Amino acid sequence: MSNAKTTRFTIELTAELANAVAKAAGANKITVEEAIGECVSQSFETALRHRVLIQRQNDVDEALRELARLVGRLSAGSSEPRENICRYRSADAE
């Protein structure tokens, strides 16, 4: 890609889709090129947000697996003192 602010691409649309894009562009008082650019931009934004949400879901899944392993260790009678497992202490324990 060049360092220019814009780059021209050529795309092929079905006649029906081209008419719909032209109609939408006219209704929004923008050019067809601007409408297509907005569509591409919004599509990338949606894809990015989806990727972030999937990553967060994977992080939550991993945290739940770790929690399940911890519960398993505790219920199996772990030799590790419970005080060493939880970093939180009650106020009256100090």
C-alpha cells in the first residue's frame, strides 16, 4: 500500500446490490464511494469487536477452568494450607 490518504479499489457488485447502495447513498446525501467506504469500515469495526469479545470469552473460560482446578484441589484435601491459596483475608483475621 502507498502512503497516500486514500487508495482506489475496483469492486464488482450485482446490479441489485449496486442499486441498493446507490439508493442508500442518495438517501444519506453521500457518494456511492463514501457509502461503500463506510460499509467496509463498519465491517472491520464489527470484526475487531467480535475478535475482542471472543478473546474475553476465552479469558473467562480459562479463569473458570483455573477456579475448577482450585476447587478440585481443595475438595481433595490439598496438603497446602488454605491460607496460602486465597489472597483475601477477613478483616477480623488480622
